[in-house]
Amino acid sequence: MPSRSCANLLDLAAGDLLDIPHTPGALPRVMTVPGVISDLDGYGSNDEDSEVSSSLRERKIIVANMLPLHAKRDTENAKWCFSLDEDSILLQLKDGFSSEIEVIYVGSLKVEVDASEQEEVAEKLLTDFNCVPTFLPHELQKRFYLGFCKQQLWPLFHYMLPVCPDHGDRFDRLLWRAYVSANKIFADKVMEIINPEDDYVWVHDYHLMVLPTFLRKQCNRVKLGFFLHSPFPSSEIYRTLPVRNEILRGLLNSDLIGFHTFDYARHFLSCCSRMLGLDYESKRGHIGVDYSGRTIFIKILPVGVHMGQLESVLNLSATSAKVKEIQEAFNGRKLILGVDDMDIFKGISLKLLAVEQLLQQHQDLQEKIVLVQIVNPARGFGKDVQEAKNETYSIAQRINDVYGSQNYQPVILIDRPVPRFEKSAYYAVAECCIVNAVRDGMNLVPYKYIVCRQGTPKLDVAVGRKTDSPKTSMLVVSEFIGCSPSLSGAIRVNPWDIDAVADALNLAITMCDSEKQLRHEKHYRYALGSEFFSLSPGFRKLSIDHIVSAYKRTNRRAIFLDYDGTVVPQVSIVKTPSPEVISVLNTLCSDPKNTVFIVSGRGKDSLSEWFSSCQSLGIAAEHGYFLRWSRNSDWETSHLGADLDWIKIVEPIMRSYTEATDGSNIEVKESALVWHHQDADPDFGSCQAKELMGHLESVLANEPAVVNRGQNIVEVKPQGVSKGLVAEKVLSTKVESGDPPDFVMCIGDDRSDEDMFESILRTVSSPPLPVAPEIFACTVGRKPSKAKYYLDDAADVVKLLQGLATASDPKPRHLAHFQVSFESTL
């Protein structure tokens, strides 16, 4: 059911604010086969009677303010030339989707195209780049983007109120009407190409927050997601916006709304509750808001970096040449790096003041450190941008005048477009990276820095560095950026506290290399784990027919199964495996073509007892710290957990939290300690878990241990031990024994299982295999994952395993009584 605000917004968009011409040559609505376009044209106000045929490929339509393209005129023939913007996060998202999925982009160009050229340009962009341009008239574009977006929404979402005319522009209803009109034009373009039955639409960022209202009005069954790239402010700030309800209702016309962090999601939910009176609750681990007879799901979707793209840039000869040039230019001086947009929220001037303080307090650092501040082009052109730029240059000049010399400048500003290879070279050389924003979303600069400091073997060779030499990095990050909580090894600072930032920089550049190495390793593992994932509203459900077909035509199969939440329901009071699970595992293990492993965080004694009747089942216990290949084989112990002295630090801390949290308890494993709070008050237990995690991360910063948060648990385990290593070992062993797998299946439900998904994809692609195996990585529950498939719950997993078992043994007697229930699921 469309929002009640639909009519008001439609009236507003239909007003005579501006004379907005229709873009010429409306694009065809459905592209059924790449390169073959149907003649369907136009769309009505509702899709209930639509007879549009389904496209042959699954499609995702990504809608954003700007297309991921560069545009310029050819100097010889004056024709427009276009190229992909490889730095665009929207373009990088495509790599998170299956290659079978067609991705179409809808958005504006960064240049103004004359009306006489728009039809030709639109055809070229659709044909060459799968892009559909929205040509906004110049005056509308100015009022929409530079006006309402940059001068009203952007400051407000970063906690800046227009308390007086000199500090922020007051609300202007003319600009609001332009915002609504622009959103309507974007919606019209989506409707020209959408197949409502099959396509997914992903709308991006604060520029298009009422677009879902127009799409829902035109196409009630549209599958629609929205992702906010900026912070969402607290209700005390947001409620000052005069059109607050219209924007909230616009977002609520989506099916799913994604935020970078829980804080931003919590602020949005608070606004919905306080301003619209809406209730929300957690449903099977997902937060749902009931609105107009629909449930809108709220998800926390932290965006990561594109590892492959970064590494390919590091491998360029231009990058290694630039690294050498930078090293020679700085001649042994320690480089501190900042990479920020030029705006008032990035804290560049505060960063410079901290460097000034550092040089003043530590005269021994003069001539020895340099801050290189790369300034990305400003995205707005208001007076605040110019003020920030003037202040930045003024402070930099003052520092260089006081502390510089003929051959030394302590602050270097690079205020020009910097190519990716050059930026990557600075990341690779910098001793420390500082992100000092006073308010920011999921800033990716820290992750890019970490990956570039890790380097690649090719870059190591090019710059004359030993490939196996220890890698180090140091981060100083503001408490007020979205990625700050995930960077446990960083030095967190309040950017307003100049003294504290100066002290942090001093600590970062004087810290011993061994500690820098430990912090770097922590961050690099996290960067690997947070690499781009698909932001699809739902993964493809793993069909039993589909996997059974692959299972039957393969002969060397590796099967990895998590335990809790995968073959046994997470909410089950009885934690032992059911007779059905034991039976189906025995059938799978009895097939000589199969190697089957249970990979769990549970202890080896429990797993040994529970699966004592499974003769040929492999078991990896405590996330792979212990491993055995069958019931009669010996347990192998990981060498990564040789030093467990950290347990003496962790246990008393966990004990104190247990005493303070009614319903919590400690599970002691041979290689790990786990704090459980499933029986505590949910809110208090979650709060205590967050506090405990931060406490443990601080005391274990120099210890070979990692702290992980799971469902109702906080676990500390040896550094390096992971389920991913189990998959690597099993698959590598099969390859080395001349038995390379041609079928790999991995099913799991939590973060630790993501290591397995990633490891499987990496391992099967690295050794020279005669035939690429069929891979089925499957997560339990619909959520962001590296897995390509999902199943709804543990019951679905057991049904799937029964389907495979039936394919191994068409009429197994011990499964006969499950045959009827299984067949009913096909």
C-alpha cells in the first residue's frame, strides 16, 4: 500500500515550479536479452494488471544521483566520450553480484548535455554501459543538488543546525519542491526500464529519499531497497527538518533500508517511533518496522573495500615508480597521510592544528615528520567550503613558515585530482594515516590504507622489499566516523581535542614495530572480512533440484557444515543432533565420493560424543583449533594457538562481567573462552557484551588473541585460528593427494562461517585444477554474506541434506520414513 504522503508529493512534483521538459526518446521498458530490446513503452499508475514478460536474466537496477561515468568532449569532433569511473562505489558494487545478474544504472551525468544531444547520448549510454541518464534541467539540478541536498540535508545529517544565517541556510520550500521534482524524474526513468515482477531496485543515498514513494505509487509490487551512505542524525537533530515526516514516509516505502552502523539505524528507528508513532521489533534476528500493512526491514550493511581492484592498482608499474619517487623525495622522513574531501565536516583544519601542536611540543620531530594532506575536490560550492579551504591554507602556511626550512615543509597540501595509482602509492609509503572527521559515514580511507600497507608480492619486488617482511600500519581515527568501532587497533580520538590528537600522532609514529605489526594484522584480517558483498534485497534461495543435479554429475565432493544454527536450530534448547541429522550424515559419509566435515566452534569432547556413531565424519572443533578426519583418526592441534597465556588476562575480566550480569555465564574451552548472555535481559546483555568486547580488545591489543562478537556471545580465541583454515587444509589435502574436488558445498549461519565461504573461493581458484569445481556457498537466513545462496533455517538445511543423501542412495532404509516429507518440499 503506498504511503499516505504519495498524493502530496505528486501534487508538489506536478506544480509549475519549473518548466521541466520530458527527456526525449523514452527508453524501452524491458530488455529481455542483452542487446535485444522489446517495444513495450509507457507505464500506468499501478502494475496489478501488467502483462510484461519476465526477463531471462535476473536484473538489479541501481539508482543514484550520479552515474559511475566520466564524460568529456572529443577535441576533434566535439562528440561526447564516456568512460567508467573505476573509483565509483556504485561500480564496485557490481562485483558483489553474480556474473549472471545484469546491472543497470540510473542517474545523472556530471556534465550538462544539450537537449538536442540527449537522445543520442541516452542510446549510447544504454548500449555501451547499461546506464540510463536522467537529464535534469540546469536550474532544477542547481536547486536540487547544490541547494536542498548540499545546503540543507547534508549539514543537518552531519549534526549542523542553521541556527543563524551565517551558519547554514534556512529551510527553503522552493528548494524542497525542486528536490521532490528531481526525485520524480528519477522515478520516471526507472519506470521506463523496470520489469516489476523480476527486477530489484536499489536506491542510494540522501539525494533520493522520496523516490521510493513515487516508485511504490506507480508499481506497488516493486522490490525496492534503499541504502544511506551518510550518517542519520539523532531524533533531536532530525526533528528540526520541516519536511521530516515526508522524508521518513518516503524511506518507508522501501522494502529494506540499509545503514552503515547500528547507531544510524537506531536514530532512524527512534525518529519513526517519535514522529510517526511506529513500532519496531526484532524478527528472527532482523529489525522490522510495520508501516501501512507492510514490514520494512532495517539492516546494518557496513561497506568494505574492493580488495582485487586495490591490489591490481598496487601491481601497476606506475604505482611502484611513484612509491620510489615518494621515498626518495622524503628521504627517510616519516610520512603522515590524510585523504579527505574539502568540506567543513572532514576536520582538516583541526588535523593541521594537531600537527602544529605536535611540532611545538616535540622539537625532536621537526625535520623528521611530514603531513601530506590529499584534498579531494569539493562536492559542493557553498560559502562554507570556501571558508574551510581558506582556513586550511592559512594554517598550513603558518606551520610551514614557523617549522619549515629551505629543504623541509612539514605540511604538504595536494589540492588537485589525484589518480588512483598515486593515491595508492602514498597509502603504501605512509607511516601513519589520520582520519579526523567531526562527523562522517563509513569512511573507507582506513581500509584502503591498510590494504596498501599490506602491499602485494609484485609491489614488494618492484620497490626492493622482501616479500615476507613484517607489514606495519598505524591509524588515528575520529570517534565520530562510522568505521571507528570496527578498527580495534586504531588510536581513537575526539577531533575537537587538539592536545589528544597531537598525543595520538606522537604515539603512532613512535610506537615499536612489533606492536604496529600486531595492529596491522588485526586490521588487515578485518579488511578481508569486510570486502564488498552484495547488497541484494535477498540472495538466491538454494534449490534442492539445482544442487542435486550438480551432486549427481560430480565424483569428488567436499561438504562443510557448521553446527549451531545450521544443522541444529539456534533457538533449540536441546543442543545434541537429532536422529535425522545423524542418519543423513551417515548416508552422506558412506558415499565414497564424499568428504564430509562438521566445522564448529564447540569443544571437541562434546562433538566427539554427539557424533560417536558417525564413523567417517570429519570434525573440526573450536573453529579448527582441533581437527580429525574420522572417528578412528587422531586429533590434530593447530600450531597457531601455542601461546595461550592471554587466558589468564581474559578469565578474571569475564568473571567480573558475569557477576554483574544476571543470566550470563562463561564457557571454558581448551583454546578459547566464551561469555554467553542469551539468558540475560536482552538490552542489558547486549550492552554488557559491547562493553566487554571493548574492554577485552584494549587489554589484548598486544596479545596473540582475537575478540569476536556472535549471537549472544563474546568469544576470545587464538589469533589466526579460523574455520577458513579448516576449509583450506581439507581442500589442499585433497588436491595434493591427486583427488581434486569437483563439487564443494559449505553451509553456515554466522560471521565465523564467512571465513569458510571466502577460503573456499580462494583455495579452489589458486591451485591448478583440471576442472573448476561447482561451488555452493550457502548462508542460513537472508543477510549480507559472501555466500551466493541462502536457506531459511536449519530445517531447510536438513531437507537439503536429505535430498543429497537420497541422490547417493536412492532408497536408503534409514531415510524411508522421511521420504514423504522430503518429496513435499520439491
